[in-house]
Amino acid sequence: MTEKFDLAALDTKTLSEQGMPMPIIHPRTRTPIMNEDGTPLTITLLGRHSEAFRETLRASQQGRADLTARGIAISDEHREREDINTLVACTRDWTFQVLDGKEFPCTPQNVRKLWNDTRFRGLRETAIGFILSDGNFLRDLPGSSADMPDTSSSSAVAFPRAVPSEMSSGTTG
């Protein structure tokens, strides 16, 4: 007899709030970059169903509404700042310790520094795609083998365009 499917298996809120490690993938080899101890370099990110993401989304919506009401177009730079603010709000930890030959612990200042650094736009796009992919925030089903998290940048689109129904309808919850 097969077990009935428990809809709770589709809960993305719990792990979105907890955060999940996104492996840092080398852009040329498409393989995870490893620490000295053989573990993958990761950045722990909250998902799009976390309160931190939702609060940032609401702030972006309000800011856009204010600009639109004043007849000001939303620039690409504005969208990039929104993405960076969301990444800052959703970054919880990382397993790398050095940037430019100097210690680089995960602190609020260093999180902002990382995501503002234009050298890491590709990593930024990957992180956006990771946050927006619900599959990265599901628990493994019993008896299934876990795949690597979805870090493809093919689904990485700037946040406001990635969740159009939420952005246009003004829904916040």
C-alpha cells in the first residue's frame, strides 16, 4: 500500500526562513568550488517566502510606486540597488573567509560589500536565481536522493520582473 502524499512536503516557508546553503559554482568548470577541507564554498540565503525577502519586496514596491507617482522612470541602476538590498537582507552566512587576500568574515558590512562589488555580478545573478527557486527550499522527500540546489542563472532575473504577479498586484503576504 502506498502512503498518501502529505501536502506539507511542499512547505517552502520553513526553509526559506531558515536559509539554505547555495554552493558557489565555478563559472568555467560548472563545478562547486571547494574549501581546503573538501566542503563546498557556500553562501546561506533565505528564500523568497521569508519575511526578510517579503519586507524588502514591499519596500521596493513602495519606492517604485512613489517614483511612478512623481513621474520618474525606474532606472536600471534603481533595479540593481533593489536587487542588492534584497540580497543583503537574505544573506545569512558564508563558508569562504578571504577576499582580495584579506580576512572576510560574514558581517553585515561585508555582506553589503560583497553584493555591491561589480566583480561579482555573476554570483549576484546566481544568488537571485537560487532565492527565487522554491525547489531549493523544500525538504527532501523520504526515500529520495537530494539533487544539488538550483543555482542556474538561466532563471535569474531581477527580482521585480521575477515575481510579476506579486509586484503588479500589490500582494504582500
